[in-house]
Amino acid sequence: MMLICPPGLHITLGIFYRLFQLLEDECHVLDVAVRDEEDSCDKGGPSYSNYVGDVTRARILKDEIDRANEQIDQLNDLIAIFVLFGEDEELQALRSELEEIATKVNKLDTEWTKANALTTKLFKREDGPFVKALDIALDGFNVRRQAYYGGTFVGNHVHLKPENTVTLCNAVFTAGHYRPAIMQRAERIHRKYSVVFALFHNCDELYNKPYSITDKEIALLGTHISTFMSFYREQFPDASVIPKVHMLETHVVDWLNEWRVGLGLMGEQGAESIHAYFNNIKASSRMV
């Protein structure tokens, strides 16, 4: 593992998107509460409680699917290696494991489709005032998720600047002030995500440096990661530790201690920037 640089850009992308998904889920639950208020329903009644449970179940199932797909990718890589070196016995075992996980993913996909359908039964997620507020905030720093499959982000969209994540969290706070009945809940979400994004930013700005890193900085990073993970587990007890979070918690500091340079120097950012450079050349050549 020490010979392979952890993918800093993808760790940042994966964790940012993970936190955003959790924030969007909580905003969607607030949107349902707003709808219940407007319809003069008791938001503590069975329909609302069941809905919150459906949202949680859909998120847990999606996490399981994501983890299983990561395993499939890893197994496919190993199978390619064993095919190259002719390890027939190990190859058969890997193929059997791959088939087992693929069957599991198909079953989980079916369950997730049903659970997710329940979460959109009242109204579309993007139509709620709190989720809309998030999209408006994203648009303010030139991020448009709807252009990409599944509403995800790409590397160029992870603008993990403190001012941008503050804008994102403030959008929830502002939307809440127009709805007094759930203002306190909106304020709690605002505070929680303001802290978690700030804690993650402390980690990201250290491990993604594009030059050498000192013992003091590595020790500081270790402290920042521990603080971030403690807060994550405390405030998001139902959220799983996705592979990118695991990489951050388990492998990044060990790799930095071994090689003494930031992931921005040895990771994939350089290749990504060259790729962008070639895309610009390709775009300009179309005019010729």
C-alpha cells in the first residue's frame, strides 16, 4: 500500500459529495415538514415519521450499493492481473466472488428503487424550498449538478473553499427564516454542516499540498482527521464510512509519513490538469 499514492483528488471529491448528499437528505426532510405544515398536517404523525424512515432506508441501501460496486471494481482489477499472469486457481475464486457480489448489487438495486420511489411520492426532491436553496447556492459558484448523471460532481466542481461551503450552509439558514415553524431545525442543520465542512477543509488543505510536507504538518493532519472523524461518527450515526473516508482515516497519514510529500504532488491532480490542457487544445482546434 505504501507504494501507491492515495488518490487525493478523489478522496476530496468523494467526501465532499458524501457530505453534500447528507445535507441534501436533511434538507429534503425539512421540505416534507414544510409541506405538512402547509397542508395543516401533524408533522409528528405517522405519514411524516414513516417518510423520515424511508429516506434513511434509501440512504443506507445506496451506501451498500456504492460499497459493493467499489468491491466489484477492485475485483475486476485483480482479475485482469491474474489473467495476465495465468493464475487459474485464484482467477476462478475471484470470478466466483465477483458473481456473488454482482447478484447482491442487483438485489440491493431493486430494494433501493422501491425505497427511493417512496421518498419522491409526496413531491419531487428538487421542488422543495430547502433543496432548491442548495442548488441556487451551488449555482453561485458555478456548479450545476443536473448536467451530470446521478447529480454527482466532477473534480472541477469540488470548490472546497471555506467561503463556498459557508454559502451552502447559509442557504439552509436563510430558507429556514422564512418558515418559523421549522426555523430551529434549519438552524441546527446549518450549525452542524458549517462545522463538518470546516473540519474537512482543515484536512484537505494539508493532505493535498503539491510539495513536501513536514513532520509537524503530518502530526497536525492526524489531529485534524481524528477530529473530523469523531464529529462525523457522533453527528451522523446512521451514515456509513464510505471507502474514500476510510482512505482518509486509515491510509493518508501513513503514506505521508513514508514519502514526506503532499498528495497534490504525487497524486492524480497533475494528470487531471494535463487532461484539461489537452481538452482545451482539442476545443480550440475545432475552430481551425
